Amino acid sequence: METDTILIIVSCSALGILLGYIIAKALEKNNASKIIKNAKEESNSIIRQANAEGEAIKKDKLLQAKEKFIELKSEHEKIILARDKKLAEAEKRTRDKESQVSNELAKNKRLSQEIEEKIKDYDFRLEFLEKRKEEVDKAHKSQIRQLEVISALSAEEAKSQLIESLRQEAKSDAMAYIQETVEEAKLTAQQEAKKIIINTIQRIGTEEAIDNCVSVFNIESDDVKGRIIGREGRNIRAIEAATGVEIIVDDTPEAIILSCFDSVRREVARLSLHKLVTDGRIHPAKIEEVVQKTQKQIEQEIIEVGKRTVIDLGIHGLHPELIKLVGRMKYRSSYGQNLLQHSREVAKLCGVMAAELGLNPKIAKRAGLLHDIGKVPDSEVDMETPHAILGMQWAEKYGEKPEVCNAIGAHHDEIEMTTLLAPIIQVCDAISGARPGARRQVLDSYIQRLKDLEDVAFGFNGVNKAYAIQAGRELRVMVESDRVSDEQAANLSFEISQKIQTDMTYPGQVKVTVIRETRAVNIAK
């Protein structure tokens, strides 16, 4: 009984599995047919959509092609119209030129007729003049023959005798005059030159002004130092930033030191500190305000100094910019000598010397005052130009006379002297700068600089001797003639100057002169 039950269960299970498999296959077939049907419908829809889009694109492209054709056609028509317009204008210009040419031809024809008539008239007059000339020549020859008969000499012989007589007389007079002039010049030239220079120096009172890079600002008490320094040094930093001057606050009682190479900036700092201490309010904002006002005040003072200087020297018509440059010289120094005092001194010397030589003293004073204006440049670019050349350029720019410009540019032999005024400026500049006490330098550094200058020359082959002269402004080098040729001497001068530029620090310029001397010595026995 149990075995039959198990068989029935197994049979039923197998039958159920078979029916499930058949049903699953039927369902799978049905789903597959549906999927295929849907795919076909979807593909047909895509094809229809693609055909519709293709037709739309085709229509769009055709429309764009038509629009492009119309646009090109319009542009082509515009080009044709423009070309036709240019052709019409060219034809019009051609017609106008043809008309103008016709008028010119007619005018030239009339002028040609007038010229031909004038030529005929001139020919007639020339023929008439030639006839008259022949008549005059005949009369002149007749008079000469008569004179020859009277004097028993021919015309050529009389002329030769007269010319020879005049030549001998003029030669004798000229030789006598030259000899007399030379002898007089030898006797008096040197004496007169010394006399003029000595009189000029004696008539000028010299003022010594020693300038340096440090100014002392006096204060009433040391309490003011703390107010100037400010909290954590903010006030002193603000002053230094606004003025460009180094403020040195040390243990020196009742004094603060201002250090700067620029005298103008140092003076601005000094006056600004005086105003701030007097006012009592010292803070960065007030410092900037006071410094700006002081700078304007100094600029105005510079102009006033320039005006007073030219008035004192009797110079008129100076350009305002040149007056300003003259005023700025008050705050410049050259080798410790105040530049304005030096220029005033040179101007007075030039005026006296020019008067002694019979030249215009006013122009000489003008050139003497302006000869060193190139030492107060406004920019770094100007500092690269020699001060004599820079001063000459400024004088030309502001309308000074050519002789004044030449005297300024030539007072250090950087250009050729073309007037008598130039050597006067050079001599007076030397007189003012070379007198004892006028200029100063630290002796040790000065001597060391000259030694270094000479050592640079000895570093080159063929150098026999080297001398630093003109206070170190010129290096004179003697070379051995058998080792250095003339061409090599020129190259040596250039190489030494370049070596000095790269290896040394010096004021102004250094002139390098290379001398090559050849000697031939024989002894007669």
C-alpha cells in the first residue's frame, strides 16, 4: 500500500514538471512573438521618423542653398555696382585730366609764343650791344696807342712796373708790421695775461662754504626724542619714508642727526621736524602733511634763491627753468664746495676777465653762472651724461645764445671751443676750484684712489710709466715704443678706460691719455 502511494506521488510530480515545462515553453514563445512584434513596430516607427527627418533636412538644405545663392548673387551685384561706380569715377577723372592737359597745352603754347618773341627781342638787343662793344673796344685801343706814343712804354710794360712797385712796397710794410707785432706780443702777452688773472682774483672776494652729508637738528630737551621716535618707532619710520633721510637718534644731548647725500631732502627733513616739534602733534598722518607742505616751500625757496642770484649778478631774461636750476645749486656741493657759491664766484670772475679783454661781461657772467647747471640732474638718465654736455643741452633747450652754450659744453674740453668766451669760463672755473680751501677731500682716500688709478695702468703689457694728474681726473700713460704700436696705443687707451669704469669708483670723469714716443739718438765724434 505504501509503495503504491509513493508511485502515485512520483507520477504526479513528474506529470506536474512536464506540464510546467510545456506551459513555460508556451509562455516563452508567446513573449518572444510579442517582443519580435514590438521590435518590428519600433523599427518601422524609427524608419518612418528617419524618413521624415531626412525630408525635413533635405528641405532645410535646399532652403539654405537658395538663401546662400541669393546672398551670393546680391554680393556679386554689389561688387559689379561698385566696380561700375569706380569705372565711372575713373572715366570722370580721365575726362577732367584730359581737359586740364588741354588747358595746360594751350597755356604752354601761349608761353612758347611769348618766349619766342622775347628771344627775338634779346637777340636784337645782343646784336646791338655787340656792335656798341666793338666800337668801345676800338676807341679804347686808340686811346692806349696814343698813351703808348706819349709815354714811350707799352701798356703791358707800364702795368708790370706798377704791379712790381706796389708788391715790393706792400711786402716791406707787411714784414715790418709782422715783426713789430710779434716782438710786442712776446714782450707783453705773458705779462698782460698774468696781470689780468691776478687783477681778477684780487677783485673777487671769496666765500668758503663747506657742505657735507649730515645736518644736526637741535632740540630743547631729550623728551622730544621719544615723541619723534613714536610708539614702536612708527613716527621715525614715517619721517624716513616721507623724506628719504636717515634719522639718527643717539645719546648726543639735545640733538638729532639727519643723514642724507641729497641736501634738498635733508633740508626738507630738518624743516619738517622743526614744524612738527613746534606744533607738538607728531603722528604719521601729520608727518606726511607737513612733509608735503615743506617740499612745496623748499621748491618755492629754490626759485626765490635763483631769482635773487640772477638779480645780484645783473643777468636778465633767463628762462624760469634755468632760474630753478640755479636755485637748486644752493643744495649741491662739488668736492665740499657749495655749487651755487662756486658758480657765483665763476660768474664774477668771468665778468671781470671779459671786461679786461674787451668782451661782453654780461654774456660772460651768464655763461659763468650756468656752466655747472648739469651737476643738478633731475633723473638717473641725466646722471649718465657728463655735466658739461648736459648743461649745454639744457642751455640750448631754453634758448641761450650759441656762444654761451659752447662755453658751458667746452669748459672741460668735451667739445671744441669756438669762441673766446669758452677758455675764459674754463680758466675762471679752475681759479675758483683750485684756490686753497675751496675744495676738500679726505687725504688718505684721495691718495689711495690715485694709487689705484695708476695701478690699473701698470696691469697692462707695454706700460712704462703712469701718472694720475689733474686731481685724478686724468691718467697719463707712457708706453714702450718697441712693444706697443700706434694702433695698439689707441686700443690700450680704450681698454684702460673700460677697466677703470668696471673696477673703480670715482667722481666725474677720468681722461686716459696714452703717449708713445720714439727717439733716434746718434753721437757725432
